Amino acid sequence: MRVRWAGPALCAAMAAAAFLVLTGLVATGATHAVDVGLLARLRPGDEWGPTQVRFSPWMSRLQPSHMFGLLTIVTAVAVTLRRSWRPLVSGVLVGASTVALTTLVKLALERPDPHGSVPGSGGSFPSGHMAAVVACLAGCVVVLHPRMRWWHWVPASAGAATIGFAQLVSAAHWPSDLAGGALLALVVVCATRRVDPGHPSRSVTRDIPRGALPGFRP
């Protein structure tokens, strides 16, 4: 494996710094006024109307279990197509790191959601839905493409916009929760990209032993 330090490392460092600053602001309550103001504009009076009926189902469609399931399937396909175990390493790093970091921060802060609820699985910050959507959609690209380009972020960006709007109009999360989830996912994906898995045309003998997978012929 070759290590690419410039782009991915800088991206991970900047996203990590932004996440730490945001976490500190959330922990001290500095974001509360802004969160309340933005949420009031998107859902005045906490009413449930046509917008909520239209967009709230996306919280179920893009729930973390679906996203991690998609990442698992795409990783398996990438292992087969590229005849390498390296996509599996990337997929596991993205999935496991996202779950672990999100859970740890949730449990540490135990922030109530807009309705004052704190689930047993942790608080509202950061949004697990947002972290899973961004990390898994970007992770799918990571395991399929050894060279990630800026346009490869389009699926993750579209997913983030969809789940973010759905959660805001449904008052399921504070805006800063969504920003935190997106930043955390960005840290995970960019940190994973520091290790360059190489070109998929490399010889399979350097990745998978003979006979390890059916149909693979070194």
C-alpha cells in the first residue's frame, strides 16, 4: 500500500478540527440559540403538515441499518471485481469507525433532541443518520474506486441534503447535530483514504492467495 498524505490527510485534519470545535460549542450550549432559530424557521409551531408527510419517510429509507447494509453489499462486489481484499479493509474501517465514534460522542454528551428526549443509545449529537449516510455513500465510492475524485462526493452530498432536510422539517435533530454527523463522517472517509489501495489491475497474487475465493485465478 502507498500512503497519500497531501489531500486526504489535510481533509481529515480540517474536518477533525471543525468537529472538535463544534463539539465544544454544543457541549457548552453556545449553539442552542442558533439551533432553535433555524429549526423554528423550518418547522414553525412544531406543526406536522404536507412537507413533513413528504420528507419524513426518508429518515426510515436512509436509516443507518440500510446504509451499512448497502456498504456491506458494495464492499463484497468490490472485493469480487477487483480481486483484492483491500476494499474489505476500507469498508470495515469506514463502517466500524463511524459506528464507534458516533456512539462514543453521543454517550459522552447525552444531548437532548428538539423534543427533550435522550435515547438510551446516546444523545442527539452527532446525528447517527447523517453520519451513516455520508460515511456509507462515500465509503461505497472508496471501495469501488482507488482514485477518489471530487465528483465522487455527489452521492454522499445528495444523501446528506435529503436526510438533513428530512430530519430538520421533522424536528428530529438540531441543525448542529447534522453538521456534526457530516463532519464526523468526513473525518472517517478522508482518514481511510490516506491509505491508497492501489490500482485495481494489480496482480491478484499480491492480494488474495490461490484458491481463497471461487473462480479467482492468480
